[in-house]
Amino acid sequence: QSLLTILGVQFFCATQRAAWTRALQPDHHSAAPPPASTWLYRFDHSTNASDPWLGVGHSDEIPFVFADKSARLTRETASLSDAIIRYWTRFAAHADPNHASSSSAGNPLWPAVSATSGELDGLVLNTTLRVEPVLEASHCRAVMQALELKHFPHAGGS
């Protein structure tokens, strides 16, 4: 179980490192336009495909993105699927999952990654949607130090 936790943290930390790198841009010495915003999420809903020992797996959310029959949607999970579809559709159409042209149906605003925060807030997708740090920077600091990766913003690297 400890090995799985370390591997999971390492996976999330690499994602967070990439998100912070994008948030810290643009290079003010460059004429290039600023990068597009970055949003993070964590899918926390255990599905029939989820292994109880491994927990929620990479790509377990895909049937919810497409309202696929393999998701065996209940009333609760159909609501989750609808919310995911709305966020993804707004993102695809407007490069912003919170775009005002579509109804958010009372769902929380999905925060873009900010270079000023010590934690990376993201949207946690489960039968109840919430915004919270998708992984605490202190966990990433320990992993990155253990792996001797010193260029991780907000995680104690130089």
C-alpha cells in the first residue's frame, strides 16, 4: 500500500509541477502570448471498474465524460456525468470550463491554477463536487526531495 501511495503521489506531483510551470509563465522577455490557463481535477468516484485495493484508477472518469453505458449510471452518478460533460464541453468550446454561456447548474467554479498559491486547488469529481487542493505541496516536497528533483515551485526546491 505504501508503494502505491508513493507512486500515486509521484504521478500527481509531476502533474502539479507541469501546472505550476505553466502558471509561472510567460517569460516577460518574450513576445509570445501568455499561455492558456490550466485546470486540475481529481476523479474520486469509485466505479465498478475500480479495484478496491488500488482505488480509483487512471481514466476511470472516461465513461462519465461520454455518458457511456459501461458506467452503469444511477441518478447520483448521472448527475456527476452531466456535470463533467458540461465542464468539458465549455472547456472545448471556450477554453474555459466556467464559461458563462452555459448553465453551471449550481456546480462550483473550477479554479484555474495560480502561481501565487502554495497549494494547487482543483475540482474534485465525485457525487458531490468540491474545490480543494488536489494534493498538498508538502507531499510533493517529500517525493521530489526523495527523487532529487530540485526544480519544483512551492515545494522547497531551488
